[in-house]
Amino acid sequence: MSLKAKLEAIIYAAETPITLDHIVELLSESAIAEGATEDEVKSRVRVALEELIDDYAAAHRGIEIRQIAGGYRMSTKPEQHDVVREFAKSLKPPIRLSLPALETLAVIAYKQPVTVPEISEIRGVDSSGVIATLLDRKLITTAGRKAVIGRPILYKSTKEFLLRFGLKDVNELPSMEEFEKLVADSFQSELLPLSDRSTAGGSSVPVDAHDGQDASESGFVASDSDGGLIPAEALPASGELDGDGPGAHEAVAGEKDPAA
């Protein structure tokens, strides 16, 4: 792999502006192994970085490499401001779930198909309310009725669930510990306790010059006409937190089961 290709990959993957010294540190071991001195490595990296910046400055590129806060990062060019903003507005807001909803989703994912009484028994609390939230988010769906007295509705995860977590199928589900980390990364959301729900606000739509970074973390999403960056706060906010509640319980009680 060429030096410019390595630099491009590093800057693309960096969540925050990466400094020249940090880049040199990452590449020095392999370069020194090839016979280069430390000074030569830094010189080569600087030259390759300048060439890469020039490459991205070409008119046919929609992204540029900018020097920000002493480091380098990729961002959209000022002239692409309008199209990027329209794209950001078209995105679905990130799903933000309460801790009870996440717990219920985990039970369904690992025990599916499963009924609400079975979920409640595992969690130790009534889970009827959060089922409505998960159905509304299209993370779960009905899977018929269980052949027992009362014929309770069975629930299973959906294709949307697989897409959210980047899974081929449910057989790829990780361990519970890994699943909890995956939840935090995939939803880009804090696991807030129930007591915080009434005061928690929405979050910004995540979009950046590259995948894998939440714009709300960096605070910016694109360049403006003056070469600055658009604040993430300028984008549409997502919905409120969801969780257990009487309204959600009523929604479940009145739902229609297509498999019935």
C-alpha cells in the first residue's frame, strides 16, 4: 500500500482531527523497518500529506482535507453545503431508546420468538409498555401466537433490527456483553435511566464527511459558504425518549395481530 493510501485511510477513519506527529507515530515502525530514519519518515509523511491535500482540492472532489485545531480531517467542501444539508434533512433521526426498551429488545433478540409474559418474567417487571415502542420503531414484529392457554402473541426481531446492528442474521448475534456495546455504538445514544426521561432532550442527526462518526460528537457536519463548519445543532432534532408508560400499554392492548 502506498504512503498516500495509508494517510487517506487514517484521516478518513479518525474521529477527531489527527496531528502530523500522531500520523508519523503510526507509520514510523513500518517505515523504519524498511530502512528509513525517523527524520526521513516525518519528511515523507509531510510531502505525501501535502500531495493528498492537493488531490482532494481538485474541482471534481466533493470532500477536502482541512487543517483543524492542529490536526487534519476530511470535511465536505463549501460549495456542497446545500446538497449536504438536504441530505441531512432526509435522514431518519437516530433511534433513542430507554434502558427498559433496550433490555426488552435484548430479551427478544436472544429468546425469539417470545411472548410478553415470558419477557416480563425474565426482566422481573411488566414489559407490555415498551413492546409498543419497539413495534413502532419496527425493531420487532409479531410472529403468530403461542399454542398455550390464552394464545399470547409471539414477538421476534425484524430486518430493520439486523440493519441497525449490522448483522447478516440472528445467528451472528454476539455475547450479551458485546451486544450491550453494540447497542451503544449503533444507536449513538446514552442509556438513560427512567428518572431522566422527562428531562432528556433530542439529539442531532448524525452525518459527517465519512461513515462511523456521530456529528453530534464533533459538533459540526459540513462546510458553509465561508469555509466554516455547519453546527450540528442546525439540523433537525430526533424524537423523544420512549419507554414504559400507560399510553404505550394501551397501544399494545389494542394492537391487531396479523398472524392471528
